[in-house]
Amino acid sequence: LIPELAPCPSRMRAQPSELPFRSPEACFGACFELVTLIEVGTDGRARRLYSSPSHSIILGHEPSSCNGEVSSLTHLIGEHDSEVSKLMVAVETGDATDGQMGEVAFLHIDGHKVWCEYRLQLEPGAGRSRCLLFASNLTASRAAAHLDAVCKHQAAEVDQFKRMVKHVPAVVYSYTSDEKNENPKFPFVSSGAMQVYGIAPEAIVEDAGVLISIIHPEDLGSFLASVNESWTTLQLWDWKGRFEVAPGKYKWMHCSSMPHRLPNGHTIWYGTIFNIQAAVNLEESQAELDAIVRSANAPIFQIDLEGIVVTCNPMAADMLGYHQNTVLGHSLTGLVPEESREAVEHVLAAALRGDETEAYELVLT
């Protein structure tokens, strides 16, 4: 049936060798590649005379259904502008060459394309020509190459992200729990953990308990309750609490992250942890100062650069004859009698310049 034609090569670019077999099954029955015998008749039409059994494995088609006039095999080669159709036109018109190689896409029985690398072996004849088409499935190698490219791209993005967050004065992290909001894990923790907690990020990734265990005992209950509420509602988790950064030494942290439910029922939070101890210290100092001002046995005003009263103690408001809330937000010069305003403006101007101010006695009533 196919005299003087080569058997299925073990590799795509292997040199063919002639065999005495004349049965296609004897030559190609056990071949893992697609092998097709094509004949172009005197009418110029290409017909597939033989399709190897591997068609059913690679393409899902019975080999017998792949034979016949090429133009009618749209279930296998696609429409007229498909890669295989163009190759068949080249065979029909004589534009194909012996040893020609390239890539084409056959149609799987499910409808998706199966890319193959092909090589032609031509046998010209009187008034007709025949050729063997060898095709190796590229789907797996293409998928592997695509996966490799995706992995490299993702690895580059992760590396870039790590470099970006390396200098952020906070902990950037991802936190997960299972479908029962148990088995907490930290898949990712930035290098800021060392700066904020004094703990290597790798230690937290390996065991989430390393971080949870240093929460102040008085704050642990609110931590667990807030995480559970965020897990239930999928709303922003926003919590402030104390962590032990050294034996007996605690610092206030502000934790914030947004949860997302995963297809497997697990939940992941992406967020940040900031050290807010300085802000807490400032608030405490301000609270102490406010207490001193309120209890002072003398009128005390705090004004801004525009001379507007920001705070004052009760004695200062009583001295001006106003309620304390009425004084706030008003210009100090507008609250004193007209005859005293020039002296007050002089004192304020000197204070704003940083000059030493003199003592004045003012009549306020």
C-alpha cells in the first residue's frame, strides 16, 4: 500500500529508513505519533487513505472517521482557513516540499485544538502524488512551557513585591484559616516582622502560634472575637492590641486586613500591622497634659498660629465670662475687652516670633 515510504520515526527529525513492509498497520500500528497517508489524485483533490490508531488517543477520533476527501474532514481539520487546511492546499498544489516541517492544529473530538509538530515525506508519482504526514503532539510540551513561563512571571512578581515591602515600616502579611475558622497560618510575612516584633518572618510562616502567643493576655479575647467576626461577615478586620516584643515589654499594634473566601471554604486575609506605640504614648501624654490643664488653679489657653483658641481650662473660660465650649474656635483677641486687645495682640505676635514676652495686667471685665 505504501511502498518505499519510511516508518514512523522515533524522533521528529530522525532520518527515515526504508522498510520492506507494505502494510500500514505493520509500520505504524504501534506509533505514538499521528501518521497519515495522503494521496492527491489526477483531479487535484487530496484524500486521506490511512490514519494511524494514535488518532483515537491524541484526537479522540476513530481512525476510520479521519479518512476520505480532505475538504470534507472539517471535524478534524477545521475550516478552510485552518492550519491543516492550508497545509493540504499546499500538498494539492504541489507547493509542499519533501521534509517540510512546521506546526499545525488538529481538532479534538471535544472541539479544542491539539497543536502538533509535523514533517512531510513526499513520493511523487505519475499523475498523482502521495505523502506521509508525521505529527507529534505538542500540547503537553506547550502546556509545560506555558506553565513554566507563568511560574517564572509569578516568581518575578513575588520577588518584586518582596523588594517593595522590604523597606515598609510595617508587617505585610497574608493569614488563612480553614472552613471552621481553625488551623491559622501565615503563608506570607514580610521582613518587617523583624523590625516590628523582633521575630524572623520565616518563624511566623512555619508556626502561626509564634505570633499569636505574644498577644497580651488581656487583649487575646478581643483578638479572637474580632477575627471570628471578620471571618463570619467577610468585613474588614481592624484591631488594636498589645504584643510582647521583649520579656515583660509590650507595644501597641494596629492590625488591618480584608478577608476573601476561597473556593475550598478556607479564608485568607491580606493586610498590614503597624507599630502605633508612639501614637499611643502621644495620646497618653496629651491626656496627662489635659488633666493638668483642667485642674490648674490658673487660666490656661492654647492657641494656634492664627490666634484661635484650641483648648482652655474651665478657669480661663470663667475668667472671660463664657462657657468653655463657647471659647473654643474663637480668636482670643475677640474675647477680651476692646481696651485690652492691643496688648494681647502684642503678646501673641511676640510669642509667634519666638521672642520673650512681657507680663501684662489686663482688665477682662
